[in-house]
Amino acid sequence: MERSNLGFTRNAISCLLLSAAIGTWQANASPAMLPQMGADTQGTSVSGLSSGAFMAVQYHVAFSAETIGAGVVAGGPWNCVNGDSSLLPTLTKALQNCMYLSNGGKVPPTRAFLDLSKRAEKKGEIDPTSNLSKDRVYVFTGIDDKTVKPPVVVGTKELYLAFGVDEQSMQFVQDLPAGHAFITDLPDSEVNNQCEITQSPYINYCEQDDYYQAQALLDHIYQQTNPPSESPQGELIAFNQFEFVKDSDLARDKSSFSETGYVYVPPSCQQSAENCSIHVVFHGCKQGVEYSDTQNGTFGMKYIEHTGYRRMADTNQLIMLYPQVKARAGSNPNGCWDWWGYTGNHKSFYRKDAVQLQAVNQMVKRLQESVELASQ
């Protein structure tokens, strides 16, 4: 059987693909291995909302030698919880100092993060932060965001500048009356909230500005991008994330990874991906495909389908990787990415060998591996 350029047989595609055009989700399909695609190794970038924004920053700093930029939507500084050396519980620090600024909480000073990064770099836990000086960074905070408050996000901008990111390479957006949400350009009343709202699905439409956040951040990172397609024309592939986590039920459960992740391949990257860059999209809390609660039901594909990344991928040779985490009783009830230490402890979650960071990095590397053309 002949292998395709996507690293798997054409006969198997019908079992693996989710129709990107009509947005169907084969929830019961058994996920396949993430394919080798031979994607560009020099153009990887990341972005995310909320916990996904914290994760995007962590990934960017940890793997700065392999990453060219980041889009941070309502996320705080790298290693935020450890900027406070007090004996308060880590989750308390996260809530008080890195989100709500409640009970006297305040964002730790930039100097604290620089000191932490120097120690981590010396131990080989992160790549040299000097790599960041060449990167392009987009940072966004909504005026009406009461969840990750604007001063926290200002701290993210200031830390990146302290890391050496040039002022011209930093785009800081703080003038939209937005709540805690990702901003889309399509007024879909069934999914999107009004601009100032903070509630599920945390995807908002700002009518007065008609702001298209996916386009804004990708255009800043990659510069001079093409306009988006009218609707997604590529292929959305479900893949097994568990192959990137230690092979035990306990390790997989503790990692909070869902079994299934997704990768979107635009038409221009399906036959050859050597000129296609990878953009990693980290969802926020309560936005994973498997997340469910009694009020809103199963979240499903909303973040993938309604944030606008796929339309930009179609016209700019971008492969979109959508890793997924799920809720875990006790340690991670809202299905957030780990930015305070629930997968291990507060001294390891930000390192290159942390379970979530390492797994996502391996996913990126799989997509970058050369395609092995073979027949059997």
C-alpha cells in the first residue's frame, strides 16, 4: 500500500479525518498516530488564551531555540507563580498574583522572573533567553477582563522586553472593551458572546472594532500574511496524544492530556509541507474538546472551529496543531494547561522536560520529521 506525503495511507484518511469544511467530529473514532509531514523547522510559533496563553509563554521560553514568536491573549508572565517567594500555596499565588489580583495580590516584579530564568537556564531547564531577542510577540488584554486582569498581562509585555524583545517586534493591544475571551471576526450568535462578556465559550465578537485576533497575532508573528480564506478548505486530523506521554495509565491521567489531539492541514501543505510552518494553538480553561459541565454541556470543537485560525492557515501555508488537555478531578477540574504545578510540583512545570511541554514539543518534532515514502 502506498504512503502519502502526510505519512499515512490514502485509504486510511477517511478514518482519520474530520471534515474541516462542515465541522463534524467523529468522537468515537480511534485516533491514529500523528503523521510525519516534513514541515519547516524554522517557523514554529505558539499562541493561546488564558491558561493556554500562560502555556504559550512557557513553551516559547522553554524552547526559544526552536520558536520564532508567540501570541499571548490574556496570559501572565513566564513562571508567574514562582515570582512570589512567600510560603503561600502555589494555587493561591496563581489566583492572587497572576489572575484576579485579589486579597492584596500583586504581579511579581520583572526582576524576580529574570533571576528565575537565569537559574533555570544555567541548569539547562530552558533554552537561553537570549534567543528571544530575535522573536516577534503579540500580547493582548481586554479592558473588561476581570479574570486575568490587565496589570498581569502588562507584566508579560514587560518581561518579554526585559528578555530582549525589540519594541518594534512587540505588539501590545489593550484598547478593546473585551472580557476574558478570544476575539473573532464572525458575528455568530450561536457561539460568540458580545465583546465585554466573560462566559463560555470565551469566544467574543467586538462589533465596533470588527477585530480578527487570529489574523492580528499571526500577521504580527509572520509579517505580511495573506487575507484569510472565506471558509476552511483543509483537513482536520485526529491523532493519539498518548504516544507522547509515558506509557502508563497513571502518567497519562496525571498529565491531564486527552487521548485525542488535532492538527489542521491546509490544502497547500497536503502534498508537500516543506514550506509550511507550524503554529501551536493552546486552548484556554473549559475550552478543550472533551470539557463538559452541567450548564453548557460538552464544549466540543468550538475553539477549533470558531477562532479563525484555520482560515488563516489556508492562505499562509500554516499547519495548526491543537493539543488538548481535559479536566481532572481534584487537580485540574477546569481542564486548564499546567502553569502552576498540578502535573508535578511548582518547581518543574515550566521546564523543557515537564510532561506537557515535552509532549507538545515532541508533537511539533513529529510534524517536522521527514516523510518516509514507502510501500508495502
